[in-house]
Amino acid sequence: MDLKPKSFFVVGVMSGTSLDGLDLALVEFNFNQNKWNYRFISAVTKPYDSFWVEQLSKARFLSAKALASLDNEYTNYLVNQIQTFIDQNTGSDIDLIGSHGHTVHHQPDKGITVQIGNQSKLSIELGKTVVCDFRVQDVVLGGQGAPLVPGGEYYLFADYDACINLGGFANISLIKNQLKPLAFDIAAANLVFNKLSNRLDLAYDSGGKIASKGSLVPKLLDELNALDYYKQTSPKSLGVEWISQYIEPIFNKFNQESISDLMHTYSIHLAGQISKVLPTSGKVLFSGGGTHNDFLLQQIKKNSTAEICIPSSVLIDYKEAMIFGFLGLLRVLGVNNCFSSVTGSTHNHSSGVIFENK
């Protein structure tokens, strides 16, 4: 790969825990006047069909042998989806692909993080340099292996005081006026709303409309706010295991309440936890699917004195895919993309496994 040009064309690939689908973004990055810039060329979401929703949602319960088989099948799926996306964007000479894979296990306190779809087959079949498997190296170095997006936000969004991503989990990056970048997972977000929506045979609560019609359940709110995780200091991160262990048992105590009341209460809870960690002033960039949840955003704005910035829809929906492409580019360039102040690893490092097409 020729690293001399100042512009790089990169495909970023992201599969989130909320199982909405596979996000792909083709982005041009260039480094001018000591600053990284980006330009979206194309972006698309390939929704998971019922087969993949079921397979990925059950993946963490599989035996090692069955998971290895699924890993191989999912890698083949990624090859097909990425190749189709590349074929649709023939005007750009793509330098590399940065792919997150799909997280199956994330328990960094036990030294465990597993993402499927991170095989050398990606590079071999696609004929491109591929950077993937970003989390494992950080966990080996004593870190949380998450959140990783701040490694890109630090370079690309330095004009903001903080960035909030509302995906399966809500996380924050504190960037401006920081001696070191700080970031952590705040709470579970879309994963909880989607699980509740599923009880109504809906994939998600569009715009937070169901939640907005509900009423507060004070005792439920108190139990949620009392969770020990919120008292912990960063570095800290969350996985789907945490929801199963702590959130679901609380909701089971209140299963006589209506879904709208449960959603309403969780919205108040999540907005409160987010507001607690926001800077008191300055600009905060919001992105991720949860940014389309109007009711949640209203609750956050009620409790915040910072300027809430909602970007274009392409940045809302594809910021994470773009950043994993960018993290891959930084890895190939040998630039640190993972910070010890964020993950708790022993030192800053450039993370990701490089598979080069030879």
C-alpha cells in the first residue's frame, strides 16, 4: 500500500450490538495543516434478516466449535456484503478496509473479548488490505478493549468538547481541554429499548413514541439508578452480559407494568445518567441510532446546560463505521489509535490486526 498520498479512500464496516444491520461507509481521509479531515462518499446499512438476527443474538451461548463455524459463515457473509458495496462504488480506488466484526463476548475483567468475522479470508477474498480485530490487543495490555471509537474522535472531532454515541450502549468521549482523552460506556441504550419493543413485535421504538406515552415508575427508576456500575470510575465498559446480569432482573420485578411505562422510565434513567457526565458547557456531538429517539433527546436537553449538537443524518448513522475505517488507517500508518487513559491499558498503542493482500 502506498502511504505517500495525503488522501486515503477507506471502507469502514461496523456491526453493532443492537443487531440493526451491517453499516458500511466509504470515506476519503486526508491530512492537511496538521489536521485530519473526512468526506463521506457513500454509506449504506444492510439490515440483518431474521436468520442473522437469530444467529448473532444466540452466538454467546454457543460452544467453541459451534462459534468457530458461525465465525466462518459470518466472515463469508461479510465478504459478500463488502464486495457488493465496493462494486457499487467503482469510482474510488480503495486503499484499505477497516472492519469491527461482531462482538459475541466482552468481559474484559476476565480478559475476554471475542469478535467474529475477523479472519484473513476477508483480505484474501476481497483482494484488499483489511484491518480488523481491534479489541483483543488492548485487553492483552490490561485494558477494557472498549470504547474504541474515542481513538478516532480524538483526531476527527477535536472542535467538540465531547461526543456521545447512542448505540446498543451509550458512551461518551471527553476531548476538548483534556490533557488526555477520556471516554467510557455510560449505560445500556438501544439494546434495552429494542428488547422492550420486541415484546410488542416491533424492532424498535421509532422516535421514542411509545416511551413518550408512558408514565414514570418511581421504584423502577430508583433501582436502575442504584446500579453499582454508575458509581465506578473510568476506565469502564459494558457488554451484553451486563444487561442479562443486572438490567433484566430489575425489569422482571416490574413485569406487571406496561411496556410504554417501562420504556418511559428507562428513557428518564438513561437521560439522567447521560446528563450526569456531560460537560456543563461547550458543544457535545450526538450520533448513533438513538439520536433519532426524539423523546430521549428531549429528556437529555431538559437536564443539560451544554450545547447539544445534532449532525447530518449520514454522520448520525455512520460515524462508527467511518471511525473503524479510520482506526484501520491509523493502524497501517503506525499511529496510536487506542489510548491508555480511555481503556486502562498499560500504554497507548496502535491496535488492529493487518491482513495484507499479497
